Amino acid sequence: MKDPESKPEPAWAARVARARNDVAPPVDVEALLRAVRTATVAPRPGWLVELASLFAGSRAVPACLAATLLLGGVASWEAWSLWQALPWAEMIVETTGGVP
């Protein structure tokens, strides 16, 4: 059995040459770390600051008023639906002989 000749194809040799030329330049890691350590990071506001700015000053009163109206509307809706069912419940209690 003969070993195949170890001549690469021309297209493969061209790809290997391009890959060798495509290497990134060396990086000075020490200088990079010094730059990162000395850089200051701007503080980002947290969620509490954003929430406080949402209800700041002139927005607080309308926001509370809107929440109150929404809660009052939902509570009124539920009370009205229960009030409509009340006569039916009384009628059923009377026809069955009272509350057990």
C-alpha cells in the first residue's frame, strides 16, 4: 500500500495562507487592564429613582386621583353586580324555608 503524496490542493493552500495572514495583532494586556481600571463608570439610576421621577412634583396628584377613580370604579362595578343578585338570593332563601 502506497502513502498518498502530501501535496495539498492549491485552493487549500491559498485558504491556509489567508488564515495565517488573518491573525489579529498582539494586544498589550497590561496597558488594556490599566486603562480599564482607571476608567470611571457613570452611575446608573436605579429603579427607585425612576419611580420617584415618575411621580415627582405635579404628577403625584393626578396619578393618585387616577388610581382612586380606577379603584372606585372597580369597587362600584362589583357592588352593583352583587346588589343585582341580592333580591334573587333573598327569594331563594324564602322559597326554601329560610336560612339553614
